[in-house]
Amino acid sequence: MTPEQLADNKEYLARAVEASIHIGLVAVLLGACLVILRPFLSLLAWGVIVSISVYPDLRVTATRRRPG
């Protein structure tokens, strides 16, 4: 192997290690967020259901109030 190839290989390995560390940290952060949000997941799900079911009614009401 030439010195240029060794330098490229080391740089590639350093980037791969850095990327894997970042991916791991994001996974840990997401896990911590899920642990915190776990008690509220049912409330969030109901909020999404209600907002989706009410949205068409709000659009109809808004278009009726517009002049013209």
C-alpha cells in the first residue's frame, strides 16, 4: 500500500467511527425521549385522532364565513 492509500484508509475509518458515534448518540436521545413520553402516548394518539376528525369540519366552517 502506498502512503496515500493508507492516509485515505485512515480518513475513511475516522469518518466511519465518527458517523457511528453520531448515530449511536441519536439513538440514545430517541430512546430517552420515548421513555419520557411513554406515559403520554395514549393522550397524543387521541389528540391526533380528534384533530384529524375535526379538521374537515373546520375547513367547511372557514369557507362558509368568507365573503364572496
